[in-house]
Amino acid sequence: MSSRIFAISFDARQPERLAIFWSGLLGLERADDTYDGVTLLSGNAADYRLGFRPSQARKISQNRLHFDLTSTSVEDQREIVARALDLGAQHADVGQGQEATHVVLADPEGNEFCVLEPGNTFLADCGSIGALACDGSQAVGYFWSEALDWPLVWDQDEETAVQSPDGGTKITWGGPPLMPDPGKDLHFDLVPNGDQHAEVERLISLGAKRLDAAHGGDGAVLLADPDGNEFRVLTRR
């Protein structure tokens, strides 16, 4: 048994506004099958959605999770950055330095993301959302590989990465030290391939921790991975 990622979801004070930003930036269509908030079809081989869940959580530090967007040329990179700024993004400083060839931005609610320079071979053929880059331990990379049944495509010097067997966005973890909990962040919404209760118990046996009931009254179960990142196991439909 395993779960699939239904959505990579943002905590959003204004879900509609944030969905409009990401839809405009990446050219994504709205999805009809949502659990709460707003969802967009990622159009990615990994077959997940971008979710925007209503939350009053306040951002207190840099997100642990962020998207790395790919580009095909220097001109394309500039165009992506310009489009993001026109839609309401701002430049962000996360210590990248003046010599960095990637551009760090923050969306209208302060969620950081990177627009990578062309020629990144590690993310070749991953799509416009090349990676979900996570601050996290080697152990949490192993956990998510087992949880999703996605193979490890990188495991070196405490850095790990997984990818769907179908390709698409890679999920990467950069190793220690772990950044503090930022308050609002991105989270996984999972749909079990079988019985929800049995899947929750399996995830706990892999190292997840059960938290209080998830908000929304949709039957979702709230868990935390071994690094303390919250995620939800949704009911099957």
C-alpha cells in the first residue's frame, strides 16, 4: 500500500489571489476536484495539483519547502522573472549572494521560489516545476520514498531526492541543519491507494506522528513526517 500526492498545498491567507498568481505565472488551469480551498492542475508528469488552503498562519521565517522553476534559456529565465514581478512577486534574499545565477523571488504572500538558470542537468525533463526543494534530513527523504513508493534518484552526503516513476517534479532534501518551523509553508496532501486507516497506520510505522484532527471537516487525518512537517491523508473519493 502507498499514497499518492494529490496536491502540494500552500497555506494561504487569500487562496484565490495566490492561485491567480501561480496560474498566471505557470499557465495552469483550475481543477474541479478539490478538497478545500483552490487547486490548479500542475500539468506535470508527477500528476499532482497545486493547492491553496485557507489559513491564518503567519510567516515568521524562510519556508522549508520551495519550488525550483526551470528555464530553457537566459531570455526565458528573464521572461519568467519579469512575469512573476508583474503578477505581484518580489525579489527575496535568502543568502544566495550576488554571484548566484538563479533568481530568488517571493510570491504575493511571501513564499520563496527560485527561477533557475538554463542548463540544469539534474532537472532536465522534469517540467517547468523542476523540483520541490525541501530543507530536511536524509531520514525524511527515506521516509517519503517509502511513503510514496517513489525511488531515490539521489542519495549522497546526507542529501536525498525522489521522483515519481512517471517522471516530473523531483522532491529534494538538502540535509542538516534543519531550519526552524516557518509557521506558514507548503504541505503535502496525500490520497491513499487503499483504506485510509490502514494507510495512516502504515505511515506511522514508517516514522510519521499523528497530530490533532485536520481542519475542514473532510475526514482528513493530520500527520507530521520525521522532521515535523505537517501533511494530510485525505479520504478517497
